[in-house]
Amino acid sequence: MKILFIGDIIGKPGRNVVKKLLPALRAEHGIDFVVANGENAAGGFGLTQSVAEELFNAGIGALTSGNHLWDKKEIEPLLPREPRILKPANYPDSAPGFPHGVYETASGQTIGVMCLQGQVFMPPIDSPFRAADRFVAELKKQTDIILVDLHAEATSEKIAMGWHLDGKISALVGTHTHVMTADERILPMGTAYITDAGMTGGFDSVIGMEKKDVLERFYTGLNTKFEVAERDVRLNAVLVEIDDRSGKARGIERINRVVY
């Protein structure tokens, strides 16, 4: 099985590049299933029902998230009834949304997907390590192919989770920093790993936002409004190849496509 994971989609420019490039990427690589982090897909912060449907219609099978999932309050009624949108599994059970999902590919294979949120330099939240133990065990009852998105700030926390889950899942992909790392590898027990998948949006920016807005906040300390950047638009993604029988990773490859 070949899984494409698309790094954090930033606003309309990110959504447009997904719609533009995903069909060709599917054909080029023989992709079976597509996962993307969608927590920044609506205006750079949060997700809405119409934006989620736009991404599903573009060919994304599941949307992972993180601390910005609930920024747009209108998404909350959809979360308890849309299993293709996943909240971080270490949020309380009372927070709306599905902690994980199992999905079927066109060939009839199944894949489990889960996202977690880190604790280091992030809002207070339950342990992602304990949540991983709990929910990976649940997913293993249904499928041996499991991809986890760890939405976290600290590289050390992501690397630690990679070692913790090595051999238990097929792939651990980091998100949140919007900067693609060059440390992709297959860990000794067969789990594909990368610290961060990067972002899909405008790179003439500060992690997807207009430079002048971010610089003003850094310079003045004031809470300036951020606007989504629209220049130098690129798609960052990770392609993971997994053995159908064992659920172990065979390969992991970074993809960086410049659009305009």
C-alpha cells in the first residue's frame, strides 16, 4: 500500500495546490490513500464544513488536526458525525470529534489513522504516549496498517514517540512546525518516520502567513492579525510504502512540488 501524507494545508492557496496536483501525484506514484493535516485549511486557522468537503472532494481520505481544529466554532457540530475528520486522540473524550478512524481503499484494504498532540511548548493536554498505547491497541484489532500524525512543537518529543511506537505502527509523521525536515527513515522495527512533513501553501511567508504581519508582531509584541500568504505556493508531502501483510514500512520519500 502507498499512502500520501500532505503537510499542513494553509488556507485557500494550500487547498488550490492540493486540487491541482493530487490527481497527477496519484497517477505518478500509484497512491492508494491520502491523509492530510487540515487544521489550518480555513483561512489559515481552523476548519469549516465547506472546506472539509472541498478537500474530501479533491481526493483526501482523512484529515488529521491539532490545536487549531476548533478555531472555527462552526466545525463543532460536524465533528461528532464526520469520521474522516480526526481530533488529537489525547484530548478529553468530551471534546467533539473522533480520536481515530479505519478507512477502506479502492482495493478493499484497510488503514487506521490517528493523530496526537504534543505536550512540550503546547497547550496543556493529556499524555500523547498513553493515548498512543490505548488507541493503537484498538486500531490493531481492525488493521495492521496504521499511520499516526504527531502534531507537536518539539523535535525531541516527536523522535521519542517514533521510538516508542517503532514496530507497533506503519508510519509516524510529524506536523505543526510547517518546516519539512530531512530525517526521513525506517526505524529498526519497521516504522517509517519523519519529524515534520512541512506545509502546503505560500512559502514567501513565515510558516504560511504574510511576512509583514508576523514581523510586526515580533517587533512590537502586539497581537497583529495574520493573513495567509499567496506567493511561492508549494506542496509538501511524504509518500510511505507499506507491506500489505505485515504492516511494516518498505520506504518513505519526501515530496516538494513548487506550483507558482
